[in-house]
Amino acid sequence: MSYQIAIDGPAGAGKSTIAKKVAKEKGFIYVDTGAMYRAMAFYLLSEGVDPQDAEMIAEKCVGADITIRYEDGEQVVLLNGKNVNGVIRTEEVGKMASVTSKNPKVRERLTALQKELANTSDVVMDGRDIGTCVLPGADVKVYLTASAAVRAKRRYDELTAKGEICDIQKIEEDIIARDEQDMNRPIAPLRQAEDAILVDSSDMTIDEVADKIMSLCK
Ligand code: DC
């Protein structure tokens, strides 16, 4: 049986930074499920699909073959065989992913791949529905959150470090809208699993959060 650590939480809570660190310390693979939803959204955007057209999304999503591989320990997402890591981290793709991830057909395809990965390797997997739907039997479940203001500041710092010009107020509004959307969709909404440990990282350092998760594994 593989060992499974599930980390869920809203946008910008620091899931990927923490998950990567814990995966490295444990020698597990890190599976970033948001990147898979982003790759799907990127594909649908490039196909010109209207985000509100659920039928078209269901029809078109079967044309996206999404797989992952690891290069120097980093997850690389392949969309129809091409590395899309460099193009999926934009706000446009993130917003599209939040909308298109509501589609049952999209979730069915990506959830199957996530389950398969977790069955074959020890994993730290992060997302929105890992503890509730993808890996309900995970050994450790964490719901990682932080205030919207702290999350907006982190995203702002990340984007400005990449040279992007952005407005922190607008980022916070977008984060709140994304939370609303991810928490209130009918299928696999973002919520804390009953047996997940709540960690609020607003006033914690990366190391403190990672240590907390490591201690939960003991
Ligand atoms: O974590 P992220 O910002 O890369 O995720 C982008 C979107 O993908 C997020 O707003 C909702 C969706 N998502 C999801 O529905 N389920 C997951 N397990 C991961 C992400």
C-alpha cells in the first residue's frame, strides 16, 4: 500500500510550496492536481471553448491527453505530449480552470489519473478535493488555509517577482471570487474533510507548516 498525504485548501494558501517540501523530506512524489486542471483549461482556451458552455467542455475535454512526468524531481505536465509548465501559471488560465473544473467529465478524467498515481507511488498530493474525493483513505489529511489578505499578498509577491505588474486589491477580489466558485460548486467542492487537520498558515512560516505536517505523519 502506498502512503498518501492529502493537502487541500483555497488558492494561494501555500499548498504547493509546502507539499513540495514535505515530498522532498519524505522522498515521495509531489502531485500538483491544480496544474492538471490548469493544463485542461489551457487546452480548452486554445480550442476557443466558451467557459459557460458545459456541453462543449464535455465534448472537447476528451481531446486533451494529460499526463505527468518528473524531471529532476519537478512535476512536468504534458498536454498531448507537450510540456505546458511554462504557460499554465497565468491568472487567465487559473480563472478558466476554476470554471472548467466544475465540469463532471473534466473531473472524471483527471481524478482517474490522480488515483492511479497515488496507488502506484507514495505521494503528497494537493488540490481542492483530495481528502474528500480523490484519496478519501489518505494516511494524513491537511486543510491548509490563510486569510484572503495574506493569500493576496503572497500571490502579489510571486507575480511581481516574475516581473508582472499587478494590483493587490484586484488579486484579493479574484481570490475571494475563486474561493466562492471552488467552494460552492455541486461536484467535489472545496471543503475540509471531516478527518482533516486544519492548519491556518497566516502567521506561520513555510518551515513551521512543513514541520507540523511532518509531525502528523509520525
Ligand atoms: O491550485 P490551482 O490554483 O493551481 O488550481 C486551479 C483551479 O483548479 C482551482 O481554482 C480549482 C481547480 N482545482 C480543482 O477543482 N480540484 C483540484 N483538485 C485542484 C484544482
